[in-house]
Amino acid sequence: MTENKIHVLIADDHAIVRQGLRQILSETDDLLVAGEADDGVDAMRLARLQHWDVVLLDVSMPNRNGIDTLKMLKKEYPRLPVLILSMHPEEQYAVRALKAGASGYLTKQSAPELLVTAIRQVASGHKYVSPSLAMKLADVIAENDDRLPHETLSDREYQILCLIASGRTLTQIAEELNISVKTVSEYRKRLLDKMKLETNAELIHYGLRHRLVE
């Protein structure tokens, strides 16, 4: 009976990914994909329609990215477990996602059985982090003020840093984030000031050196 299952909402902009996730979860007795969203705006709409046990959320989505969607979900539904499933490696977004309220973080390269375990774990009220991410979190706590320059950026500044470092133009970034080019330019200036850098070339070099670009 569906009322005894863990109801999962999948938010990912790639239909083939959603289909693959649905297939994986359909092979379990206790997990049910009860809804799918293809962007952050649609995820919020569906979240408000019914009760969910877990939201499986991508980071890079159109209209509203995963981190912003996560913050909105946690503001409206503080007790709703949100598991981030992203193409981005842990060092790029995992700590930020957990600080924003995520119950766990998995990369899309993870084994299917790991995903099932993580969903069950966060649905029961616990956190899910890999051993490597647990070590990173311990390092963050120990570092205090001894942080790398990109770790001092806001989530939006960091997102724009990663996009610039991946070679996107300000216009492309504006279109992807659904904000104005002027706003992107202002964020760029702010993050350059914080990081004590001067050019996009330096940002790209920094991103590559610190593995912020895949």
C-alpha cells in the first residue's frame, strides 16, 4: 500500500536522469516516486501540493537552482528531508548544501544501492554523508577563519565563480540564472574583490587549481 511507502519527489532537469532514478526506486518495496519536477520553480509547486517524505534535488537546474530551491524548501518545510543528488563533486557544493539545510549529499556517480540507503536514512530523520565528506566537514569546523578565498563567498557569488571558471560569458550566466547581465557583473566584481583577483583569467586559473570546474 502506498501509504506505507516513502514518498519521494524528484527534481532534476534531465528527463533521462529522472527516468533512471524512477527505475532504481521502483525496484524497492518501500520507496515510491510520487512526483517529478524539471526545475526549481516546479519543485516548489509540487512540494506545496501534498506531503512528501524526501525530496531528491539536483543542484544545476534552470529557473531556480538547487541551492536556492533547498533554502526555500527548508524555510517553508523545516522538517522535510532534502537529499542533494548532483553531478558536481562533493568539494564543489556538498558543504554549502549541508549548511543550507540538506540532509545529505550524493554524486550521480554513486552506486544505486547507496542512493537507496541514503533516501531511507534521511527519511528516518538522520543525515547522510560519505566518509570523505564527513572528513571535509570536520576540516571546516577545525579551520574556523582559516578558509580558502572561495569558501568566504556567498552561495550566489560562489555559483557565478564556478560558471565563470567553466568558461561561460556573463550573458550566458545571466540567461542560465535568469538574472540580468548587470546583476551578474555586480556579483563578479564583488567576488573578485573578496578573492583579491582582477580578471576572469585569474578566476579560471583559480577554479581549475581548486577543482571547482569539472
